[in-house]
Amino acid sequence: MQRLTNPFPQQYLKSICTRSMLVVVIFLLSACGDPIKEQALQQLPITEKRVEQLGDALNNDQVRNATLIKQYAQKVAAIKPKLVPLINEFKKDATTKGPMYLALLDRINTAKTQPQMFASSQALYDELLNIYQAADPTLYSDALSDPLNVLADMSDGQLPRINALSKTQSQSANKAQDFGTGEQLIGNPSYGHWQTGSNGMSFWAWYGMYSMMGDLFGRRTYYNDWGRSRNYSYYNDYGRTRYSSPSQLNNQTK
């Protein structure tokens, strides 16, 4: 295996570590007499370990829907080779390089190094518990059903949806509009965000390579329409609190 060269000077890395340790020490001192802060301090290493274990499970193909994503991606690539760049992006969801897993790492790092960013000790403790639950391999697998089912829809019915009704059945059950292939990911901050246009209306803007989804939609998805008649997705119906940071939840509320 080729060994990567560290692009950062050793002195710079030591400076980062020193600052992180200083933040933790200050937080430890301020926790004295605050039982909630003490709970948060006890929860932090437990949550960190849980996220690390999830990473190991992903690397060892021990997360069911992550394994299915790899299988579905291979089959959809054979059906629609022109979509390989987008399909390869979805394959990342089955690894530690996927946007959902990277978001968990970012959140645990914020809780560890910037505890002052939280409104209260209780808010920090709640965030650590949410991350811990989100890193449960079974729940994480359920959350992966959204990108997995996008791949299923991209197969034009050749691959079945997992943990969800068929598109037609789901639209009927939820009295939902058809927002096109990829609609399960609309509203999920790992894949895009709501952006306000010059007309004052909010529309869904995809991140990076996911912008190819716009070509599949053929039109913008406006929040007014989506909010009234969206279809089922795991993130929006079950996982929003666990798989969003506090700042993301605040932005969604606004």
C-alpha cells in the first residue's frame, strides 16, 4: 500500500492538537458543579467510539443497505452507463466517504472542539445522544434506504425498493406529487439545501455531482409544492433529528 505524504508541517499539526486539548481542558473545568456538562463529558468518548465502530462496519460490509447500494450501483451502471458519474457518487454512501458518515464526523468534531457553539449543556448532551443513535448500524442502514431507493428508481423498476412501498403505491398512500427520480433526498442537508430565488421562493439546490439529479427532474422543486405534497422518505419521516446538526435543524425551521 502506498504511504501518503502528510501535506501539513508537523508544527502545524501539533498546534491543532494543542488547541483541541485546551478546549477540552477548559470544558472539563467548567463542568464542575454542572451535572449536565458532566454527563456530556462522559457521553463524548462513548459517542466517538460508536461512530468509529460504524466506520469499521461500513469498511467490512456489515451494514446491510450499504452492501445493497454497491450491488444496485453496479446493476444500474450496466443499465444506464451515461449516469456512471452520478452512480459513483451514490456508491460513496456505502463507505466512510459518503456525505452521511462525513456529517457524523463533522458533528462529533464540533461537539468536541467547539462546545461553546451549543445553546446549553443540555443541547450539547442531546446532540451527542443523537449522534450516538445515528451511528447505530441498524438505524444507519435504514437511513441508507433513501439513496438506495434512488438507485432502485433509476433502474426503471428493474430493482425493487427496500423498506418502502413502490413509487405508485407510495404516492397514492401519501397523496403525494411526483417530484421525480431522487425525490427521497430532497430536504436532506447531506445532499443539498433550500435556496431562495430572485422571485422570493425557495427551491431545492443539489450539492456538487448530485446536481445531475436536476437533469432527471427536468424542473425545479419548490418548497411550497414539496412541503404540501411530498412523498415518503426515511430522512424526512423518521431520521431528521438524528441525521441533522442543530444548526441544520434551525435553518430548516426558518
